[in-house]
Amino acid sequence: MRNASPSLSRGSSSSWRLCVTERHVTAHTLTLGVIGNPVGHSLSPQLQNALLSRLGVNGCYHAFEVKPNELEKAVRGASALGFLGLNVTVPFKEQVVPLCDDITHEAEALGAVNTLLFKDGRIVGTTTDPLGFLKPLEARGFELPDKTVVVLGAGGAARAVIFACAERGVAEIRLLNRTHDKAVRLVRRFRSLFPGVRIEACPLLEWGSVSNALENADLIVNATSAGMWPHLERSPLPESVSLPRDALAYDLVYNPLRTRFLQQAEENGLAIQDGLDMLIYQAIASVEFWLGRQLGDWHGLARELRPGLERALEWSSGPPWSVTGKGKDK
């Protein structure tokens, strides 16, 4: 049996690019996929199949849309059929936790799982969100210890950012969210986990609070869906906001790559980081977790994968591609 699936090939610029090639699929081919609802426009199959091909792994990755009341059937069915693993996206990242026999420290702290490994009859869950967030910072030489971080949003993506920053020893985290009570609950949770890190909640709708929270910040992270396609004009911050020039602005949104938030940052003279690299590093982290071996130069792999993903985003139309399924924060 032969299967046409996206993989990597060399272009004239000697950079790797996504394309469609023929691959032999046998009974020994590793089966992987993403489950969620919806997953019709997921970029995961293109990204993960390209990565598997680049690594020389005999595997195929598919997208599976699962009905809300059939999550357990889908997970246990995949295990029974001999799948190596799955990625998990909305709305199942929290619902899948009770189905796991074991979960990693990160997944337990966040109360969410986005990657499953089926091994020896057991289901092991982890989350690649914190590491996916950290790797682009590492690639650009941005060091988190003793820094002041502002996080916009209080949903699942914000939880991952707070956890990652606190574990890396930042001095202070300021959480801004439209619903202040939700931010306060999140702050209480992480204060108990990281008593050595100062974590504060600030109302996003109060101008004075926003200005004070942004003052002297080293890193400003948009962990909301504001600015995501098709609402390109939206930003989590007021238009007249003044941003600290020495800060790095990091948007977890990757469609579009240059969001209104990042435009505001550039207008204020800040360095910027879009969300596409996080997406790529999450894929690399998933494959490493599934294969149980180190993949070597993550940054090199990310550089090779990015041009093809940028082209895929340019060619796409309709709803945004998604892998992690970051939803709106309220």
C-alpha cells in the first residue's frame, strides 16, 4: 500500500520545504495522529509527517475528529489498534487526563495533557506546551532567570507560560486578563506551586493597571486568541498603549504571523517573536516523547521546518490552522 503524505525535500535555496511524496506504508509503519473537535484545518499532519520524513522514521500521522462523548472510545481504541501515540487538542486536553495511567510533572501541574504515548498496555500523558514556549526564547538567547514577565490571558496557554517561566526562575509574573477573578484563581494556584516567584493579577480593562503592569517588563506574552484570523484588527492591549522598549513581545498566535499585538510592539521599538516556532517545537517535543530518544539539534530542525509552514499558512484559506487548539480566554 502506498500513501501520499507531506514530507520534506530540498528546494533550490537548500532549505527544507513541505511537499507531497509517496511513502510505503506497511504493517510496521508507526501510526500517530491528533484528536480533537474540530480538526479539519489542523496543520499537524503536514508538520508531523514532514518531521517524521526528515528523521527517517517509518510513520504516518493523521487527524481524527472525535465526537465529544466518544473521547474514551477513541483513546482506548487507538491503544488497542497499536497506535504509538496521539496529540490531543480542544476540547479534550483536560478531559483526557483521567484516562491516563501515568502523567508527567508538567501535565499534572497544568491539569492538562496534549500528548499521549501508548506503551506496554499503559497510557502515558504529557504536555509539550511549556517546552514549546521556552525553545524559541532559547533559540534567540533570551534568558528568563530574574526577569519580569507580563502574561496576557488566563486560559490554558497562559497556564503553560506561567509554569514555564516560574520553573525557569523569573523574578515576577504579572497576569492581565479581562475577567479578573479568573486571573486571581490562576495566581493563587501558581503561588502555591512556586512560592519563590512573585505572581500578581491585574485587571486588563483598567488603563492604570495595564500601564503599571507593563512598566519595566522584560517579556510580554499574548496568551489570548486576540488577533487570530479572522479578527486581524484585534489586540489584547489598548491601541494607545506605551510598551517598554527593552522588552520582547511574544505572541502565541501564528495565524497571522504578524498580529496587531506584534505590530504595536514594533511601533514601540520592541523585538518580536511570533507563535509559529512554538508550534514547531511542540511537534519536535511530541516526536521525541513518542520515540523515546533525543532528536539532537532542535533548533536546526525548527529552522528547516519553518519555511514550509510559512508557505502552508500563505496558501491556506478559511479558518486558521491549529495544532494546540488554544482557545479564547475569558
